Amino acid sequence: SQQGEEDPQALSIQEGENATMNCSYKTSINNLQWYRQNSGRGLVHLILIRSNEREKHSGRLRVTLDTSKKSSSLLITASRAADTASYFCATDAGTGNQFYFGTGTSLTVIP
Amino acid sequence: DTAVSQTPKYLVTQMGNDKSIKCEQNLGHDTMYWYKQDSKKFLKIMFSYNNKELIINETVPNRFSPKSPDKAHLNLHINSLELGDSAVYFCASSPSTTPYEQYFGPGTRLTVT
């Protein structure tokens, strides 16, 4: 399928630690995006990385993209309890404006 | 507030009924989407409209029919509801040019009994 697949499915860490979650996909992409979903809420866009980029930063977020391995990772540094949420990657499967999501990584940050 | 809004937030109904979910965005975006999120949190795209024109129609039963009266609104009508339709439905919008960052509504939790 075209969807992104996040790994691990669930992650639990202590506040202050770094959290890394991964995304793998199957088809060529133009863009890959990461979103956050707090419990009972809609998704919020975090960061976009284009296929010709290898790394991107936004505040405490660092995203990498390896198109040869068809994978991306999201690193959240110095995690906070407020980072507790599900994180999804969305791939465009080369279409540009259609994005396919997976089941997300559920992150729990313990205060 | 600029946002994507959906109504209702919760919808409980019986099998066989017909229901609608409304979505409105005031972000000036040209593209709107409907997604279905199941109990395992898998988020699946159902439809996409660009300037009131259907762009994407994924493999969705024809009991689901989107309607876009104008580019700020995209409603979802569901006929003959089934138990398997129970899910959270999200509306989203994005600009029609890259980078296509999507803005999601708060979701509508549909429970079919």
C-alpha cells in the first residue's frame, strides 16, 4: 500500500529524554510530513521535508529522510509531558497533494 | 478564529439511518479532504476536493457521498449506515500549491449501533 508505517507503535520515556520514531514507506515521494495528534483532537502539522532534503530542524524537532531506504525519522529532544501524543508521518506517494497516513506512534512522556 | 470546523462532534445513530457531517474552513484554502480514522488510529483518505471539484475518490462505498457547495465547505453524507462505519471522521484543508500542509478539524466521532 502507499501508506507510511510508523515504528514503534508505542513509546514511553521519561521527561527530558529524547524520543525517536521512524517511518517507512513504499513508493517514491515528493514530500513527507509529520503530524501530531493529541488525544481526542485533530492532527496538527509539525514539519515537512522534501525528497531532495536530508535533514530539517524546527525547534526541538529534527527530521531526517533517507530516500534510498524509503524511511524517515522524527527526533524530539528534551521531551516534555506536553509532547505526549500520537505522531504520524504522511507520504504523498509522488502525487504531490494526496497524503497517506499510517497508524502512528503513540508517545507517552512521563513527568 | 481561523480554523477548520466540523459539526457535529459526536454522532450516535442506528444501522440503516442516513446522516451528514458538515465541514467549513475559513483559511481560504482551495483543497479539502475527508479522512476516516479507525479504532487502531489508522487514518485513511476518503475524498479530496479542489475548488469544489472531486479530485480523489479512494475505494469508499458509494453510500458515502461528499458535497461541496463552495470551496469553503465540504459535507459528507452517509446513507444506510453500517456498524463498520463507526469511526472518527476528520475534515482537512490545504492550499492547492506546495507544500500542501494540511489543517485538520477536530473530528466527528460516529457510533453506529
